[in-house]
Amino acid sequence: MLNVPMLDFHVFKNRQFSLSLILVVLSFITLIGPQAIIPTLIQSSMHHTALTSALVLLPGALASGLTSLIAGHLYDHVGGKILGIIGSLIVSISMLPFLFLNVHSSLIMMSACLIFKMIGNSLVMTPLTTEALNVLPDKLLNHGSAMVNTFRQVGGSIGTGLLRSSHFSAYIQHLLVPVHFSAGLSCLV
């Protein structure tokens, strides 16, 4: 038995930390879920190559990396709450076209929507992770960081699992439900 726990759950006594963590996890679900489903859709249903699906995702990944750099500087000027709201709005609006996605949809339109989704996710995740950790006392920072990373990965896994299972059901029924589900989930966040 350990005298000192590996993860200290006292970090959840801080309401601001808990709320920020929930938003980070939901944002990560909207980040990872579609990133796992979209390539399958492009390759299986639209009959494009893996290279084509990678090229659809690449601009979004580049935009996310650049936005993460900028989001840190913006956080210093406007704070995490404003960036979180703006990022969530961008994600929600960028996912709306996915409600109407079908096998005849333009890959360029899909890539453009993914670019904005990734920009929105970066505006949510970077500042809210910082916001969550900034409210903790120094002695709990290590535990808070570990909790953020753990919950983010678990949330991403759960989101991917839900989307994959709905994708399998849709595949059997020949529908595009998982894309609609992921777009709906992003709009809820």
C-alpha cells in the first residue's frame, strides 16, 4: 500500500479546475473522434487513397500547430474564458457542414471545415489547460497536470470508441451516422 497516492484527487476540490478539465476533455473528444472517423470515411465510403485522406487532414494539423502558438500569447491578453468561448463557437460552426456530408461531398470543403475545427480546438484546449493548472496551488501542479493528461486521453478514447461503434452500425445500415454524430457532439460542446 502506498502512503502517498500516485495521483492526488484533491485537485477536483477546485471547481475552476474541474470545470476547465471537463471542457478540455470535451474539446479533445471533438478533436480526436472526427480525426479517427474522417479518414475511414474518405477511404472506405468515398474510395480515395490513404494519401488523399492524409492530405485532407494535413492543413488542419498545420493550422492547429500555428494556432496553438498564437493562443498562448492571446491567453496572456484576453484570458482563457474568452478564447474558450470563441474556440467553441468556431468548432461548432465548422462542424455544421458535416451534418450534410455524403459520399459526393467535396474534399476541399471537408478540409476547409477541418482547418477551422482545428483552429477552434486549439483556441479551446491550450488556454483552458493553462486555466485549469493556473488555479491550483504549487504543491498540486504535478497532480493536476497528470489528471489533465489522463482524463484527456481517456475522454479521447471514449469518444473514439463511441464514434467507431456508431460508424460500424452505420456501415451495416449504409448510412453516414458517425459523421452526423461527431458534428452533433461538437455542436453540443
